[in-house]
Amino acid sequence: MKRRQFLQAAGVGLGATAVAKPAVAQSMPETRWRLTSSFPKSLDTIYGASEVFAKAVAEATDNKFQVLVFAAGEIVPGLQAADAVTNGTVEMCHTASYYYVGKDPTYAFGTAVPFGLNSRMQTAWQHFGGGLDLMNEFYRKANIFALPCGNTGCQMGGWFRREIKEPGDFNGLKMRIGGFAGRVLTKLGLVPQQLAGGDIYPALEKGTLDACEWVGPYDDEKLGFNKVAQYYYYPGWWEGGAMLHNFINIEKWNALSATYKSIVKTASMAAHEWMQAKYDAGNPGALKRLVSAGTLLRPFPAVVMDACLKASLELYSEVSATNPDFKKIYESTMAFRNDQYLWWQVAEYTYDTYLIRNRTRA
């Protein structure tokens, strides 16, 4: 090849490289977001999911996309996390959708509703039952785009200073309880209080609360509820599979490249799996320790469960009559749940109940 032809060919190659580098760089721009969590750092699982998410995003982008995680109270209080996303104070938050039922009870379906989906059903409904599309259609009104990011599994029914033997025992009881369940229990005379995780123990210790619920043994042991309440009830019929979400400001979401959107989705799914696995691994040991230390473990009596189901169905009917968003998502959720239990009663339930009965033999 002649020298002139070689230089011309080299020039074409250099030109192509010069064009390609900015294109690659544009797909991985330097991006810094702030994430405010609804949870304190002391709760290493429910808060820790945000750190798992942020780490996954950073690693997938060679630290080009960094999400800085802030605990509840560092930017805004835990129960104001969604508001901070709506108004653009932060790009995103990690929270429980049902914290915002005071704005609209439809928010409850993003996390859990009384006698609703268990954790696997919730994930299936969100991803394959149209649930995520329905919820994001609703969240859009608040300038929010949501991605599932964690699940606690079925929660406990909470800590009580006295026994719950019949529905009337709820009457006048002041209980920290989140989401839609508080409205259900007001039908039985309970006085619901919504407090962030870090505020519950002092209120229970001072007697401002008579009872509380949070998540389950792993977190409850950390929060020390067994030191100020003796009776530990199950199941948390209002949270059969409580899902957490990353709430993202819609304008910020839309401004991301397709590559970054994909990474955020994948990192959210990784944190989602991590959270439930960590709770599943930690709860058995914590429950053993609590019972060994004197906690009195009790199931809600059947008569109490029946009364709570009746009150739930009444409230669903009342809210559906005046709130079309709620009605549409309620009908989708319950139809999906009922179909799921056709399958669960065949294999999952039969398998689990057999091994529960025989776990000391198998």
C-alpha cells in the first residue's frame, strides 16, 4: 500500500474511533442520584435493600451512575419519602406504598392489603398479572414511576400488652399499624396510629401505644418490642406479602438512557430477592430467641380472624363504591389471588403442610 493510501485508511479508522467513543460515553454518563429511605439504618434488611440496590447500579456502570442512600430523617422523615420524590427534592426513594393511604387508599395495593396476596403472589401479580402497570398508572398522578424492590414475606400480627381472645378486645386499643389495616380495625374499635419504625418503641414504652406491629421476628428483636409487650400474635393478616418499592421521579426516570433504565430495573430485582431471602434466613433464629426470653407466642383466635375478614370485606365494598381507582385494582388483585390459590392448594400448600407436620422426622 502506498504511503498516501495508508494514511488515508488510517485517517478513516481514527475518525471512526473518534465518533464511537462519545457514543459509548453518552450511554454511560456521570449520574448522581439521591435516594431517601423510609427506614433507619439500624434495620439492616429493610434499609439494607437500598444499599444493595445502589451497589448493584454502581458496579454495573463502573461507578458512572451513583445512587447515594440516606436513612429516614437525614433528608426527610420516613413517612414523607414519596412526597420528596413527587416534588423533586430527591430523584428516588425506597418505601412502602401503603404508608400513603391517607392520600388515597389505592396506595395500599402496592404493598399489601388485608387478606390479600402472599409474597410470591404479589411479585407474580406485579410482573405478570398487570399489577405493576395498574399501579404505575395510578402513581403517575403523583409524578412517580415505581419498581418492586423487596418483600418482607408474611408478617407477624404484632405485640400486645394483653391477650386478644375475641374481637371486643380490640376496642379502645391504641396500636401502631400501617396501611389499610388500621381502617379495618377501627370497625372493631381499635385506634390506629401510624409511626415510623424508629418511633415505635418509645411510644410503646411510655404507654402512648398499647400494641404495635412492624415486620417479623428479625426486625422486632432488634427494635426490642419484647421488652415492653409480652404477647406476640400471628399471622399479620393485613400483610401476607408486604412489598417495598423504589419510587422514582418520572422526569428523572424518563431522562435516563435505555441502558441506565435497564440497570435500575435489574438492580431493583436483585435487591428485591435479597431482602426476602435475608428475612427468611433471619426470622427462625430470632423467633427462637424471643420465645426463649419469655415472649408468649399466640395465634389470633379463629373468631378474631373471622371478624377481621368480615370488617375487611365491608371496607373494600365501601371504598370501591366511591373510588374507581381502588375498585379497579382491588378487583384485579383478588381475582389474581383466587386463581393463585387454586394452584397453591394443590401443590404448595399440600407440600408445606405435610413437611410442617413431619419436620422433626424428615
